[in-house]
Amino acid sequence: MGADVPVIVAEHLTKFYGSSRGVVDLEFEVHAGEVFGYLGPNGAGKSTTIRTMLDFIRPTSGKITVLGLDPTTETPELHRRVGYVPGEFGLYERLTGREYLKTFTALRAGAGADRVEDLARRLALDLDVRIKDLSHGNKRKVGLLQAFMHEPDLLVLDEPTQGLDPLVQQEFYAMIDEARERGATVFLSSHVMPEVERVCDRVAIIREGRLITVDDVGDLKAKALRTVEFHFEGPVPASAFASLASVVDAEQRGDSVLMTVRGPLDEVVKEAARHPVVNIETREPSLEDIFLEAYRNGAEP
Amino acid sequence: MSALLAKAWRDHRRTLIGFGLGLVFTQLLYAAFYPSIKESAADMNAFMERLPEALRELYGNDFASPEGYLRGQLFGELGLILFLVVAIGAGARAIAGEEEARTLDLLLSTPVRRAEVLRAKAIALVGLMTVLGVIAFAAVLVVGPPFDLTVGAAPMAAATLMLVLLAIAFGSIALAIGAWTGHRSTAIAITTAVAVLMYILNALGGTVDALEPLRPLSLLRWYMVPLLLSGGLEWENVLVLAGTSIAAYVVAHARFTRRDLAS
């Protein structure tokens, strides 16, 4: 597959469960080799989108193409090249982790069998414990392991880090980085913004079944609102800043002016320089801010 | 054996060991009681005479011969119930059980088609009931003779085959309902209700003239307890039971390969 052929293409993808909304008219492409974040709160339609990719559910209308294949007809070919971690899943509780993964490597014609031990060591997972005796976090590790072991071309991860402790999360991020380095594509649904910021190249934000944004993480941040606070030697009226084009909102608090700025800070800094400045505090817009703003507006931020 | 089939078969391991041992144990127990039953054959048969005609219709009049004794327990009562319970449980678990336990998503995320999963589950169900049938057959032939409970291997094999086919038919119905709805308890409840209704219909159909025309709707009518162990196989009966299983499988396939799976 050439680098210019998208790995996932959603075309007017729509899914209703009876009369209740799943996703509506989704249009997006995921490019080869990128880590694509899929953001939204619970119930927004993240899992619905993912489940159409793997043919667990069928679109009501529109279609989704994954790795150039139609999930509804070319299912085994597609699944051979995909690693999947569901948002919620059960495991065969009576098996040990090793027996479970042996079953799955067998179902994958042996693919990944040689990587099980190594991945288990990295995730600090004891393979000899019966799954029913594993903690929630350790069960999640088994899920991660079966998705990564066969080095798939596409990783589809639905809220993959829930229940993992911070150290294991770091190891998971390293595994994502390695997947990216070998050219794999990652589709990662999440509502943990720092995680998305840490690993994703591009993100889509989904709200009530509809996409409201698809953009580079960097561009989103550049376009986003940030908070800036200037501490002056004496009181400075907020009105001097409020009239600037890039300032959305300004407020005087004693000797400080607190403002919300969109885009470059140039104008604001030049205006502030007319007064004696003691300190400047500026907070990078987090993806969380962007996300929340997009959600409030329900449109492009 | 494919990885899928190996997996589906392994799912039955505990059921197989548990119910296999249970079968051997109950057959041993029943065989041990046989001599005392036989000694009081006259009393037993007098007792049978007093039973409602419907029950006699089910088990035959003779409770004291080895054949009659086996018809009354392995093929008509405890053994029959055991086989149906195992088959209905296994059938309901096959798809719906995995779906409810949320293990089905991961299983189906491997390079397998839904139809292949369904097929492996169905084959494993047939395998499970067949092995339990072989255990019951062997148990009767091995533990029976020391207690004078002696039946021919050929009629015993034919009767066991009918028992296995009946169990597979009900198991297939449970599998189909589970594959259709995704709900294990629904599959168990409906199939059990159907089995009980069929049992009653067959029992009453023999005596209540008005119900006689409906009797062929009961799978128990084709299982024909009174004729078991008395001769060979009635191919018509074999075909009805096997055909029911095949029809249930076709229905399960039609729906399960197309429907949305529960998350």
C-alpha cells in the first residue's frame, strides 16, 4: 500500500441503532503511518465508529474502508492486519494469560507467538496467573498484548490506557512510538487529553455522533485560545487590552490583567510593554481546553 | 483440528468432565438398584398399571426388564433431563454466552469469519453430546451386567444415538436463539419452555384425542421412548431430529452472520 493511500476512509458513515443515534454522516481519512486521535466523551459515537471498522456492526448508510478493504466482505484479510483493543472486553477467565495468548496466536496462524514473552515482560504481566485472578489493569494488559503481538499494520485502540498505572502507560506510549517507527498506523480513541497530546499527530473530535473537527494537534493549538496573565508594577486598566483583535476577553485583577488570547501574542506583548511589567504567565492551551471549547461551540474552534 | 475448533472444544472441557463423571456415577447407582427392582417386578408392574395412561404411554408398561428399566431412567427421565440440560446450556453459551461475557469481540477480531465461529461452535456441541452419549453407552454396558442389567450393544447404540440426536436438536435450538438474540438466558428459557411443552404435548397427545394431530410437533414424539431398545433405528425419526438441528443451524447462520453484535 502506497503512503498516499489512506488507511481508513469514512464516507458518509452513518449508524443508527433502531431510532437511536450512533454516528451521523462521518467523513474522515486516516493516513498511513500517523497516530490519529479520536476524541469525544462517552456516548459520542467513538466505539460505534470503531466497531464498523471491524465489522462488528454494519453501517446504516455510507461506508468505511480500512486498509483498502471492505470490512463487511473482506473480514479475515482485514483482521489479519489489524490489532484491536476494545473499550470494554471480557477474557476467558479460566485460562492463564499464556493460554489465552496461545489461543490467539493460534487463531492468527502463529503470528506474534515469538513476541508474547517480551511484551509481557515490558508490561509487567505475569502470564502464568489465571485471568480470573488478575486485576482489572492486568486484564487490560492482556488485551493490549494480543493487539500488539503480531505487529499489525493498523492498531485500533478504544480507550486503551484505562486502568493502567502510570509506569505501564509510559511503556504503552513507547509501544505506540515503536509501531509508528515501523510504519504502522494507529487509530486511538480516548478522552484522556494529555495522552492524546502525547501520542497523536492528528485528532478528530466527535460530538453527539457528528465530527466537529479534524486537524493537526499543532494547528489546533496554534488556533486555540490561551490564557495570559501580566503582572504590572501598578494597576493597568483591562480596557487597553480588550480592544485588541486577538484578545477575546480581558479582566483586571489588582495589579494584574488576565486575558484570553487567540493566536499569536505579538499585539498583546507590545501593548503590555507600554507599562512596567513584573511577570508574565502564559499557559499553553491544552488539548483539553481546545476540546472543551469545541464542545461548547459545537463548531470549528 | 483448526485453532477455532480447538478453542470451541476446550470450552466444553469442564462440562464434559463434570457431566461425564455424573453420568457414570448415576448409571452405576441405577444399575446397583436394578436387582431389587427386578425382584419386585410384579409389584412394579402392578404399580405401573395404576399410573395414568399418559405416563405409561411415555415409558412403556414394563419397568422390570432391563430395557424397560433403562427407558424409565437413562432414556426417559434423569438421563434424558441431564442430556437436555447440558445441550441447552452449551448451545446457549456458544454464541450468546461469549457475547454477554464480551469475549466475542476479541475472538472475532482475529482473522476468522463469523460463519466459521458458528460452525466451530456447532461442531463442538455435536462433539460434546456425542462423547457424553458414548460415555452413557459404555457405562451401561460396563456397569450393567454385574447387576443383571443386560442389554444388547446394538439396540443400546441405537437408543443412545436417538438420545444424542434429541439433545443436539434442543442444543441447536438454544444455539440459534442465542445467536439470533445475543442473550444466553433468553435462549435457555425459551428452549427449556419449548422442551417442557413438547414433553407435555407428547405425553397428553397419546391419550387425549384432540391433541393427537399436534403430536408430531413435539420432538419427543420422534424420539419415541417406548420403542427405544426394542429394535433398530427408525430412519424417519432420525431424519426429523437431525433435520431440526440443521434447520436451527441455518437460521442461526442467516442471522448471526449479518446482525450487529452487542458491545
